[in-house]
Amino acid sequence: ARIDPKKDLETMLRAFAIVHNQNAKTRLLIAGDGFPNYQKKLDLLVEQLGIQNQVNFLGFRKDPHVILSICDISVLSSLTEGLPNAILESMALGKPVVATEVGGVPELITDGEHGYLVPKGDHEQFACSILNLPPERAHEMGLAAKEKAHRQFGRQTMLDNTTKVYD
């Protein structure tokens, strides 16, 4: 996600602090760049939460699929969204998603099937949803997410649907 106040990365960081407290092996990778002043605010929050050794800000990446491929869960804590590419990319790679229930996100994620939807700004529910994804359940949700991404948003489907509009 962009380092942008609209992405509400404070909620993600607060949720991650709870998750890390329950599971010391967890790491949070944040790919993207954006607003330098917001980045400073996030760096300070990471320090205040004591998670600076578990959170990595990776900056802008041209290869988000590489980062996603090593992740177990994809998270998005936005306050507002359209139809987020980050979620579609995660789904296409078979990753379950925990995301805020805003904008077009519920069109992509069916709560409990492809991941979990949480109210925006609710870091405790966000953390609870992440913690409620044991590896076997995460794998099942990831497979369902991948199937949906390819069925509804795959190249041929998008081409066919666009062609129908023009026809």
C-alpha cells in the first residue's frame, strides 16, 4: 500500500503489535512509498509500540508478487478504497486477506471465505481476525481467493466482459 493516511497504517501497526505479542515469530512487511511526513509518524508509532525489529518498510517495489509470495496473509487497513489492486494481487497468489470493509473490498472478499473483513479503524478486531487464521484455514481461504480472482478477474474474463460492453 502507499504510505498514505488513507491507508490507515496506524491501525495495521497497532493490530500487528497485538498479533506479535501473541506470536513472536510474526513479521510485517509494508511495500510502498508516499508521504514522507506520514512515514515519520509511522516510524515513531513503530518505535512506541516496540515492534521496530518486526516491521519492515520496504519502499516502492516493482515486484509486489515476490513480496506476496513469501507472505502467509495479506492485510489492508484502508479508510477508503475503490477496487484495490493489492487485494486482487494477493488473491491471485492464493493469499487470504484481512482488510477493512470499505469501498469495493467486500466485492472481492467474502468474509470468512476468502479472508476476513473488519470495521475501519478497529485495530483490535483486525488483530483478532489475523490471529483467527491458523495455517490450515489460511490455506483453504487462499485457495478460495485464488479461484475467485481467476474466475471473476482473470485476463480472459476481463477481456470478455469489456468486449460485451462494446458489443
